[in-house]
Amino acid sequence: MKKVARITGFAIGAILLVVLGVLGYIKFALPDVGPPPDLKVDATQARLERGEHLAMYGMGCLHCHSSHDKMAFMHPANGPLGAGQADFIPGVATPNLTPTGIGDWSDGELFRAITTGVSKDGRALHPVMPYDNFGQADPEDIYAVIAYLRTLKSAGQVQAKPSFDFPFYFIVNTMPEKRTPGKRPDSSDTLAYGQYLVMSASCAHCHVQRDDKGAPIPGTEFTGGMAFEQPNGTVCYTANLTPCPETGLGKWTKADFIKRFKSYADYEGKHLPLKNGEFNTEMPWVGFSHLSEEDLGAMYTYLHSLKPVKHSVEKYRKVDPKMVAAN
Ligand code: HEC
Ligand code: HEC
């Protein structure tokens, strides 16, 4: 009996050591994407123009990295451009990208953070920052964004760094990896160009199904259903963008698609407060209304090339009847 107990004790001890070893490795040796590249981005006029378009709209950087009034229709900005936002998602701020936040970062450190998700101090960033997509982008696009970010005016304050709970505290370190940079296809190759734009804009970060921990469920990209709770007692769900005729964009023509995006240009600069229980949306319609008809058309071509998936999504729901009734 004693012998069995001793062997069991040894076995448990050995397993514990292995587990501690693995966790120690994940915590101290990862993320491992190498040092930041030695890089000096020249701010040419072409880069500044392209970088502004990408940072503002095409890659959504400054949509996430600025604060918004979530009680107004489509969340108009309510703080300085690029100064970050506390509690972008619970417990995670978007950092300040003006010189107040990244003034002492090198171009290489910015490039590494944007494309691999490793911050200046070596910590792994929360994957809500779409570095998985940006790592596949054309490095020239990232250089353009960096050149433009350097023109932002100092504003706001340094945002707090997040502290992650167990087990995410460990998992987050396993996520950054070296990526193979892509090449921006020529716009005449409509399908490949559309795919590149949809990837750059991280459409599938939102238009996806997620598990109860918030991790995307593989294979559900573009089928929609991710929920966004709004502070006015409602929740909106992302739409199915696959070409399913009943539950997705199957019946939309290219002209419908372009018109829908362009129709939101009228909301630029408008601040429309909502009452409790009224529909609000997380979709960055106003920013995307700046995309050209050619770019929107290419995105449509790509989305219509996807496999149609039947997945019906409710658009919005009132989640807190008390708040809605108090209205
Ligand atoms: C969907 C929202 C979202 C988008 C789009 C986005 N970011 Fe982020 N970004 C975040 C969040 C959230 C963090 C913080 C994660 C953390 O602290 O763990 C972050 C972190 C960063 C950091 C690290 C800063 C630091 O202090 O550690 C940089 C640099 C950055 N983002 C730049 C960009 C650029 C450039 C783009 C566009 C190419 C971009 N981001 C697009 C949400 C976003
Ligand atoms: C930050 C999250 C987010 C991102 C990023 C996002 N969407 Fe959305 N989208 C939503 C939500 C939420 C809805 C549903 C509410 C609505 O219609 O406004 C939606 C709705 C839509 C609709 C309307 C579908 C319908 O049936 O009415 C289309 C089309 C669409 N998105 C396309 C896109 C494309 C293309 C991209 C990338 C360029 C994208 N979205 C990026 C959140 C997002």
C-alpha cells in the first residue's frame, strides 16, 4: 500500500513539475517573435496619404484607438483622435497612438506590435487588436500607417495596460507568431484585391461566431452572430455576410452593397443621442462610407465568392427590460 502511495506521489510530483515547466516556458520564453526590425520609415507624400486612409478607415486603427460615445447612434467619436479609449472591452484599453503614448517607440517597435502583437516591452497584446490580419498585409501598407501615425498631435493620457486573468494570462503569450507578409494585389484582380481589403478591414473579427470566452469559433468566419452589448440596454449582433439567399447577402446586388455603405456618409460628424432600448450598431458604417466604390465593389465580389452558409441572425434585442421600461 505504502509503495503504491509513494509511486502515486512521485507521479503527481512529476506531472506537477512538467506543468510548471510548461507554464514557466509560456510565461517567460513567449511570446518569441524576435527583436523589432531595424527600420526607418520615410514619410513620403504618397505614404502619408495612403496611411491616413488606412489608419482612419481601411484598417480601422483610429476607430478603435479613439474614444466614442456609445449612447449615440453609431458611436461618434467624443475624444481626441488616436488618444485611445479606456475599457474598449472590459478591462482592456486601446492604447494612445499619439506621441503621448508612442512618442518614444521606434518605427521597428511599431511595426512589430502592429504585425505580430508584441508590445515595446515584449508583452503579448490582447488579440482584439487584429495583428493576425495586419501581419499578412503588405509591409508597404504598414509603413504608410506608421508614417501617418507620426503626424498625430499629442493628446489625452497614457492608457492603463491590461492585466489578464488565468488561464488567458498564459494563453495570450502563445498567440503572437511570425507572419509571412503579403503583397497588395493589383485592383484589376478584383477577387484577390477584395479579399485583401476585407482582411485589412478585419470584417471577420466581428462577423464571426465566438465561444463564451470570446474566442472565434474556427470555420464560422463571415457567418455573423457576434453580440455587442450597448449601454442603452440593447444588444446588436453581426450579420451573416456569406451569399446565403435567405440569411446572408445572397440577394444583394453589388449596387445595393455599395449604396448601403455610401448612405452612411450623411452621418459624418453627427451626434444623435439614443434613448434606452433603441437600436444602435457597432458596425463602423461612417468610417467605411469613405471607401471608394471600386474598393466596396471588390469587397462584394470577394464576399459573394464565399460558400453560402445558412445562419440566421437576429439584428438586435432589448436585453434589459427594466432599463427599457424606465425610458
Ligand atoms: C478592433 C480594434 C483595434 C483595431 C482595428 C486596431 N487596434 Fe491597435 N490595439 C487594440 C487594442 C485593444 C490594443 C491593446 C491590447 C493590449 O493592451 O493588450 C491595441 C494595441 C496596439 C498597439 C500597442 C500599443 C502599446 O502601448 O502596447 C499598437 C502600436 C497598435 N495597437 C496600433 C494599431 C494600428 C497601427 C492599427 C491599424 C493598422 C490598429 N492598432 C488597429 C485595438 C485595435
Ligand atoms: C466592429 C465590428 C464590425 C466590423 C469590424 C464590421 N462589421 Fe459589419 N456589422 C457589424 C454589426 C454589429 C452589424 C449589424 C448591425 C447593422 O446592420 O448595423 C453589421 C452589419 C453589416 C452589414 C449589413 C448586413 C445586413 O444584412 O443588413 C454589412 C453588409 C456589413 N456589416 C459588412 C461589413 C464589412 C464588409 C466589413 C469589413 C469592411 C464589416 N462589416 C466590418 C459589426 C461590424
